[in-house]
Amino acid sequence: MRATRLTFLVLLILSISQLTIAQQTASSSTQQASQLLQQSLAALQGNTPLTDVTLSGTAHRIAGSDDESGTAVFKALASGAGRMDVRLSSGQRSEVQNLTATPPTGAWSGPDGASHPIAFHNLLTEPAWFFPAFAIARRLSGSGFVATYVGHESHNGQTVEHVSVSQTSSTQGSPGAPTYQHLTQVDFFLDSTTFLPSAISFNIHPDDNALLDLPMEIRFSDYRVTGNSQVPFHVQKFLNNSLFLDFQAQSVTPNSGLTGATFQVQ
């Protein structure tokens, strides 16, 4: 009887020790991830607070047999809104995402001008995907975000610090549905020397199937000093590992006074 009790106590102590170690490891990972994101944000915008930004330049879009070039204007609010207007040989294409609205809204339109709503599960990652300073700042200041340090690794031939961020929710999802944590996950790949983001990645999904992940990666390069901020003038958008949009900024205008009206869904 004593041997059984002793065995039980030993197993209990080991279980508690393992749980404590796991909690300490998770806490350390979260702290390291947050510090890396803070270093990245400091490298991106220094001491200059940014509220909005407008990037104008040229764009090259490849989608199936479509291969066309033109001009593009990207606009974003630090609070959580983004807009893309691309003028191509086939006509104008636009996309708006606004997380500051209640509820969050989004829509896209093609050359015919018809507006199509963006499914809610595709509004949960990052509306300002083309401007990493806003993507990071929102996750450092917002509630419910949990950052995890994945590790020191090589990504696209560059040595980076990999940080994954997702958002928690107190609402219980439906059985068989993807978790809110999964739908909000965004991975950041920060240059190990400068801490400037070289890429972010997340998943999008068909409108009628949130369970099917379609990988999206945004790559940043050609960083230039604009005011006191570091801005990536070259932004590439990859869908399913294929280049979908290639944007080269020609001008960047921060803090021009953009308001929510710019991001209203028609």
C-alpha cells in the first residue's frame, strides 16, 4: 500500500514539474517574441507615430493566363484598415478591408465595377498586409494577441527570426470549424540583423470553406528611409507559392490625414 502511495506521489511530482517547465517555456517564448516585435517596430518607425500611409507606384499582376501591368495606390490606417486600387490594362481592380467598422467589413471589385463582399473569415489576418509597421503595431497594442517565438531560421535565403502571432477568443467555435486562433494567425519573418520584416505569411480561404487553407506570403525589400521611418518600396504577394502581385512604390506619404471614409465598403 505504501509503495503504491509512494509511486503515485512520485508521478504527481513529475507531472507538476513537467507542467511548470512547459509553462515557463511558453512564457519565455511569448516574452522573446514580443521583444522581437518591439525591436522590429522600433526599426520600422523609430519614434515617429504613424496613423496612416499612402503608397503609390507600379504594379504587375499575374493570375492564371492574365499577365498585366499598370499603376497602384495602397492606403492604410494604423487602427486596422487597408485599401488597394490597381489600374491595369483590363481595367481597375480594388479591395477594401476595414476592421474598425462594426462588424468588420471588406469587399473587392474587378473591371466591371461590381462589388463583392469578402467573407468574414478572410478579414481576420491583416488589412494593411503591404505595410508591416501597422501589422506589427496592431498586434502589440491590440487585445487578445498571443505571440510565440518559433525560432532562428533561414527563409527565402535570408537569416530571420520567426515569430507567429494569433488572436484568442472567448467564444466557442462550432464543432468541425477552424479555430479563431488558426484563422487569425500571421507569421512574421524578421531579418536577424536589422529586425526589418522580410516577409509575413498567413492563410486565406474560399468564401464557402474556411477549412481549406490557401497560403499567402508577402515579401518586403528595397527598404528606404521616409521621414524617420523605414518603408519597403518593393512588395510582392505570393498565393499558393506563385507570384500574384508585384508592387514597386514610387512615392510614400505618411500621416496625410486619411479617415475611415476612405475605407467604407460600397
